Amino acid sequence: MPNSSKEVHNRTYKAEDFFGSLVPGRECGECTVCCVELKIDTPEIAKEPGIPCEYKTDTGCGIYETRFPVCRGWHCIWKYADDMPDEARPDRLGVMFGLAQQQEPDNVFEVCYIHAVAFGGSEALENDVTIEQLNNITRTNLPIWAATSTDAKYLIHPKEEIAQVILEPEKQHKFTHKIAAKYWTTGLKKNEISFKTRIGAIFKD
């Protein structure tokens, strides 16, 4: 992952940098989640997240053959990851995984990250298929943020105590947290993450 938030000015990250090529033959079908959930701000088209694109139809993009470059070049992670099953298609799962980056990040975890948007509500983040995909995505060694349609995004990987070590290394931290932070930044630790517990604590009272 990028080591400094300043790197955002030097590079634009692409999903293929982390996931390789698109899965051959994998089509969006009737899924139009990205036409609703993405924020788009280009000279050709602009929309806020959660608002359907004006060109969206019940079966897909109404101008698909002449769609804008921003739409032509963006794909959710399901289109890249061949180990994601059919039921992980965003419209079926209730969660869309995408690569994102902030142009003016507040910290290193916003430079380039996986954004899990649970447009179907927080329960969609906790089902077994989603948890499996979250664990698989950790192999990219990218931060993972999660959000619902009504919540701000929350960092769910790495967990808070590890993130604090990385963000404020000069402060006093538990030795175990320092070791965990080292593992996270080097990508050495491959154990499953307790995502279900973490998500439940974040999105529920």
C-alpha cells in the first residue's frame, strides 16, 4: 500500500494494479449498482452517491455503447476477482466492493483503499459471503473502509489500535499492537480477521 498520503498527487491507482485483468466472460448482467451508488464528478456527468444516474434503466445503462469514459473505465472488484462467486455480484450480495482513493486524504488509509458499500444495509456486511470476500481482499494489503447508504465510512481493516500505531508511531502503544501493525504494513500476517464482530460493533448500537 502507499506509505504516505502525499503519494496521492503522484499516482492514480487502478483496480488492475491489485487484482490483475478483468475475469473473462464475467458480465454485469442486470446489476446496475454502480449506476446508483458511485459519486461521479466529471465534465461529462456528475451525480451524488445513492442517486441513480439519469441514463440508468431497469435493465442497465441506456447509453451503454456511447457511455462516458468514467463509466467505461470503472469496474467493481467482482469483475476482477475470479475467486468471488456469482452470489457476490453487488446486486445479489447487497455490497459493492470497489477501489477508491481520496484526492486530499486525511491519512494514509485514504490514499488508496477498498470501499465496501452496503447499500442493502449493515446486515449485508455481516453475512457469510461478505465476510469471506473481506478476508480474501485482505491479500491486497489495502485498507478496507465500509459504509452504508446512511452512515459515513468506517475503517474496518486494519482495526483501530493497529491504525493508531501506524498513524501515530511516536506515541506509547502496546507491544502487541506494534507487532500487529508491523505485520499489517508488511503483509506478513494472513490469519482471518474477525470482521463480523468488528462490523457489528461499528454499525449497531
